[in-house]
Amino acid sequence: MKVRRSVRPLRWVAVREVRADVPLLVCLAVLVALLTAVAAAGPGLLDRLAGRALASRLEQEQQVEPGILFSARFEPADSADADAWASDLAEDLLPVTEVIANAAPDALNGGLVHDSTRVELPFLRTVVGAGEAGLGLVYASDAPGRGAYVEGRPPARSGKRVEIAVSTRTRDALKLRLGQKLPLSPGALENVQATAVVVGFFTTDGAGTKSGVAKAASAEGGDRLWHEVPLLAGPSRFPPRSAAGLDWEARALVAPGTVTALQAQAGAVLTVTWGMRLDLDEGTAAGFAGDQGQGELQRLLVRYPDDARSVFCGDIADFGGMFCEIGPHPASTLQHSTHLPDALTDFGRQWRQGRVVISFALASLLVVGLLAAAVTALLAVRRSLDAHRLQRARGASATGLALARAVHTAPAVLLGLVAGIAAARSLPGPSPAYGQALLVAGLVWLLLPALTWHALRDRSARTGGGPVPFAAGRRLTAEAVVLLLAVAGVVALRTRGTAAEAGPDPLLAAVPALLGLATVAVLVRCYPLPVRILARMSARRRGVVALIALSRAAKEAPARALALLVLVVTLAGAVFGGFVAGTLAEGRREAAGWQVGADASYLGAQRSPAVAERLARVRGVRETVSVRQLRVDPTSATSGSRYGIASLVGIDGARLRAAAPHSPAARALDAAGLTGPRSGTGIRVLATGARAGDRLTVTLHGRKMDLRVAGRLPDDVLQDPALGPVRGTTPSRERLLLADNRDLTAIGASDYEGSSLLLYGPHLDVQTLRSLLPRAGHDTAVGELRIRSEEEADAAADGMISVLRAAHTTCTALAVLLALLALILELLLSAEARGRTTAYLRTLGLGGRATTGLHLLQLLPMVVAAVAGGTALGLTLPALLGPALDLREFTGGPAAPTPHPDLLLTAALGAGLGMLVVVAVGVETWIGRRRGLGAVLRLGRNGD
């Protein structure tokens, strides 16, 4: 009788093989999708981040005033018989506004928009309930509407009387009431006699408006106006017996007809100012964020004012004549001022460093992903090794089996590639980098065939898993090559720097892997030594768990190299990102302190002593310190040799000591006795590069002055924030001479190249300070007022720092997830060997708790080594990169920012890694308890 062979068991075997490979195929597809998405979207991601950072920087630079200001002077209307009230200045200015706006380059994609048109009249004298006041009248096209008024209305555009509107703060301070008539007499604007009627009171903070919509409109329409003309928000009080003979100074809003009427009466020439704001969306800004794009944007910003001037009045040079027209008013040609080109230059320098940080994060993510793919391939090779060896024994070739594995995994890799490219294409911005995606997918795809061939090659079959000849020498050679490549990569990166153009930098992408490999090579050589010492010490105690676990941990250290590499690269990238972010945040705060020097500072105090006196009397100012700087070229009074170009800085030493006791400059002057009574002739100084007793001579306006060196200037004085305002605004010089201001009375105020008045006080009245000197007026002749709280707020709101944080946080999170996957797969790789060891010990009576302790102690040395190596590498990366990463470009200040590692992030990563190992050990112990000994111990296996 013929027996039929059943094919059903064979089918079930095939189904089981396919089902066994499903986790591998899914894991490969997910890894390929993630890595190809990162590789394909990387260049576009950098462009989008650059665009976001540039848009944020432009917005921040234009907080205090529009980026481009046009101005023109205009005279009263030509016709002397014309009714001055009949002229509508707003209508006359509108065509010029359209000309300026229409001249904006098309390449800016509508990003250059009109912000405001304003005319300010010089102040007039008036008498109010609080005394005599100087009242300046302002017409502003961006003045808030009726919704911002808590009482009354805005000045009417039609009518033949002077109507004014003031803020509620001005109303309360000057004791004004609705409908009150104020006599206007000549002040800075001469030949004017008029009566102003108060028709409305507006709020500058939205409080008291009639609805939320009105409040929002008020805030949007007036916030910039109050910042740029702070006297509109509130008045400023003159000190008693001031030279102006006034008690108050304030500003009021008027209609455009009032401007022309008073101008005609005074016969004065006024100035109109148009503000143009550069508001680029992220997409448009991304096109200008690269080096070429920044150059193109600089060219457009330089050419635009000339185009606007040419359309307005032709190519007429400005020689002070009124050759143009604004309606019926003779006018000058357009003048312009802008600080945007300087802001773009600063952004370009900083973004080149920002690209280094983000590119390093992307490179670390790709390295961790490739390592996770390698661990996945190793696990697949290990699971099918017995079957493949059987096929090799039946005559199959290693190459054929490797090709079969490549064909078997090709659909999963192709599916992952398509998903990754689709994800990259879904993101806005330029097209994905298909070449990089194909390269990454190809690397992941070839890993499994390559490792399969390596495990089944003829040499491996001959050794049968035994010791490989010359293995120690090969290992030493490989480690030496890795160390040399890491050193060469770091040296090349420090020498060459990074690629400035868009796209990947191969050298920067290779450095994380090389440094990680070098760190792992050192760790694998070093950490088994203390582990063996601990094992020997544990041998003297009762119990075998610690002895066996530590001995196996030391023995298996080389086998843990791949897991170590994954953890080290991940931790190094995360610690490096936290280190950079923390250093930048603290560095920006330190730089703000250097730029301001105190709680506030007034630069150019010698040019406007009256303003300096009023600032010193503002509520909250506890102490003031004068700092002055003079450029000198001293010579030795004995040998006649040159000392070198130096900065002679004078400080009110005693006042600085009282205001800032920890100031290095104050301590140095006090220790040298320079703050005490003056003895002898000459100027006593502390000098860099000189000795006590040296005498120097400087010549000023043909008059020689002697300098007596009282001692050497301490190094920490060079970084004293009190010197920052004057030293930061003048050319940097190597030599510094420090003196007390009482010794510099022979030097006139006009001889100093820079001066500042430092204002100290824990609770300064910032609003009053700004009313005296608006932030938008920093480039005027009256000087610049810096307030530390404002500078620190700007530093905290810097969009580039936010972009760096967001990019590095995202890359770190993905890298941590991939590292967790790789670590789990690595535990699965070694689970069989640990299970056999545990089974042997269980047959000898080992308990459940002891089994858990065995697993934990066996993995603990690797975790400790990974945390130590990754943290050390992350903290030393900024120093290793050297000139390729100059964090001072972000912060400014007298020196590189002080390192501030993110200790919380580092501790969290280390604790998270430890918790992962604990959870993995717990799961593995639970599985081991459910598994019978026969499933692990089998006759004929070599085991460990």
C-alpha cells in the first residue's frame, strides 16, 4: 500500500519561519523609515530652522523701532494766502507712503511693509495744574483708535482748532480734565500763539477699554508707539531749578491739520518719518538664511532706499535744498537709516555656529539609528545561525545565504524607504535629499547580508566558534586605527571648520561616530580592571552571586562594545546639547551684565549732562557711578620706550565700592589706595604689563601728563561688568590703565572717547527712565540708555537659542528611543547565555532574589561605564571642537562664556538608563522563572 506524505507539517514550518521573521522585518522597516526621513529632511530642516531663527531675530531687532526709517524735511505750503487748516497732511503724505512701500523688492515676497508715518513738533510751553510744562505734539498714523480711549475721543481731522489727546498717566500727573483749554506759547517751536483743547484721554495698557476686542486693537496699534515715544505714555519731571525752567515734559497726540496750522504760524521746517518693517515669514526667511541668501538680502536692503529715493524725487543729491514736494509742501529728498545689515551680519556669524550644534545632533541621531540597525541585524543572525550552519554543512555557500537574506529583507527596506521619503516630502520647504535617503537605506539593508556572510564564511566554519588566531593583535590594531581616526577627525574639524553651505558636512557627521568608537575602545580596555578587582574582593565573602556576576561582566566586556557604543553616543549627544543650551543661556545673561554694567547705564553721559542728572534723580536709583575711557599712547618716563596703545579708564572708585562691593575694579582701586586722598602729582594708575613704581607719560593736546603706576592691574578687572559699557563700544585694546576719577580732573569731558553713568538700584522705575530716553533713540546724539532687565529679557527671548533647544531636544528624544531599542535588542542577544548560567545555578539551589541580583550586577558595570564615558565625552566635546564651535559668537562679552552643563538632564539620563536596566532585569527574571530548565539546558551544547 502506498503511503501519502503529509505536506501540512511542511506548510506549518514555512508559516512559522515567516512569522518568526515578521518582528525583524517590521523593526527594519521602522528603522529605515525613521533614518531615511531624518537623512532626507535634514538639509531642508536646517533651512527651515534657519528661517525660523532669522524671522525671530528680525522681529526682535525691530521691537523698539522699524528696521528701515525714511525721513524728509518739509516747509509750510507755498501759497501764503492758503488756509493752513484746509491742508490735510495725512492725504499729502499718503502718495509718498505708497511710493516708499511700492519700491520694496519683489524678492522679499511682501515682507517689507509700512509700519508708521509720524511728525513730531518741538515742544511748546503751557501751564497746567501741576505747573509749567513743555508739551510736544505728535501726529502718528499708528495712533490707537477710539477703542483705546477711556474718556473723550481722538483729535478730529476736520476742524479749525488745536485738539490734543493725552494718556491717563499724563492726565493724572499734570492734573488735566476733559475740555480744558491750555495756552500754547513759544518754546523750542517759536512764533506760536494758540490754545489747545483737551478732547480725550487714552490708556497705554488696555485697562479700562470698553471691550476685549478694543483692548486687543489698542495693544496692537499703540504698543510700539509708546515704546518709541515714551513721553506719550507718561510725562517726565524736570529736576528743581533746571535750566529749561519747566516742571514737566510731556507729549500729546494731534490731528494732521494741527501740524500744518502750527507749522504755518511758526514758519518752521518739520521732519516726517516713515517706518518700514521687515516681517518675513519662515519660508521666505529660509531662502535668505544661508550665506548666499544673507548676501542677497544685504544687497536688497542696500539698494532699496536708493530705489525709493529715486522714485520719490529722481536722482537728486541732498545738499540741504527743498527740491521735492509733499503735496503743496516743498520738501527735501529722502534720507534713511537702518540697523538691519548689522543685525544680519551678527546673525550670519551666529548661525554658522548654530549649524554646527544642530548638524552634530542630526549626525548623532543617524549614528545611533545605524547602530540600532546593526544590533537588529546581529539578533537576526544569531537566531538563524543554527539553521544557516546546517545549510552550510549541506553545501550552501556563505555568499548565497547572504544574498538570500538580502532578497528576503528587501521588501521591508523598500517599504521603509518609501515611508521615510513620504514623511520628508510632507514637510514644508525644499525637496528632500533623495541621495542621502538612498545611501542610508542601502547601509541598513546591507548590514544583515554582510553580518550573515561574516558569520558563515569559511574561516568561521573552520574555527567552529573557538578562539581565532591572532585575535588579540587584530583587536589592538583595530583600536589603534579607531583612536588615530578620531584624533585625525577632531584635528581636521578644528583646522578646517565646518562647511558653511547648506547640506551635510561628511566630516562633522563622522566625528560623533569616531569619538564614540574611541571612547568605547578606551572603556572596554579600562572598566574590566576595577570590575575584576571587585570580583576578587567578593570572592573573600560568602555567596557566589557577586563573584560570578562581576567575573562574567569583566569577561564579556568586549562583547558589550556595540551596546556601549550606542549608549555612549546617545548620552554624549544629549549631554552636549544640554551643555551648549545651558552655557548659552547663562552666557547671554552674563553678556547682558557686561553690556549694561549695572542695573542700568547711560552711555554718552558726557554729551548730555542734563539728561544724566535727570536719570540720576529717577525713583529707585540708589547709587550712580561715572565711568570714562580715553585712548592714550604712553611712553616710559625713564627709557622713552612705548608702552603701547592703551585705554585709560576712570571710575568713581569709592562710589563703585559702595554700590557693588564685589566689583574687581573697586576692590583693586581700594587695595592700591587710589580711592583715598591724593598725594603728590601725576595720575595714579593700575596698569597691565607694568610694575609698581614705573612712570609713564602721555601727551594730550600738546600737554604732557605723568602717570604713576601704583601696581599691576589684576586679571579679573578686565572682565568687570562695570567696565563693559565703555569697553564694549570702543575698539579692543590689549593694555588697560585704571584710575580713580578724582585723579583725572585735568582731562576735559570732551576728550573722552566714551563715558557711561552706571545706575544702581534694585527697583528702578523703568518706565520713567524710558520716558527720558526712549530705547528707539539709541543712535541719536543724546546717548543710549541700557536697562539690564530689558537686555536679559531680549536674551531669554532670542529665537536662535529656542531653535537650537528645540532641534537638539527632538534629536535627543529620537536618539534615546533608538538607544532603548538597541539596548533591548542587545539584552535579547545575550539573554540566552545569561539564561544558561542562571539555569546552572538554579540546579545548585539559587533562589529568585539571587537570580535578579545576578542579572543586575552583570549589567551594572556596563551601565556605569556608559554613563561615565558618555557624560565625559559630552562635556569635553565643546573643547574638542575648538574653533569649529565658538559659543562667544552667540553671547558676546569680554571672554568665552563660562561652561554651564545641564546637571538635571545628565542626572535624568543616567537615572533613566539605570531604570531601564532594572526593568529589563525584572522582566528577564520573570521569564526565566516561567521557563523550565529543560528549555535551557540541553545535552551536547558547549554553553559558557
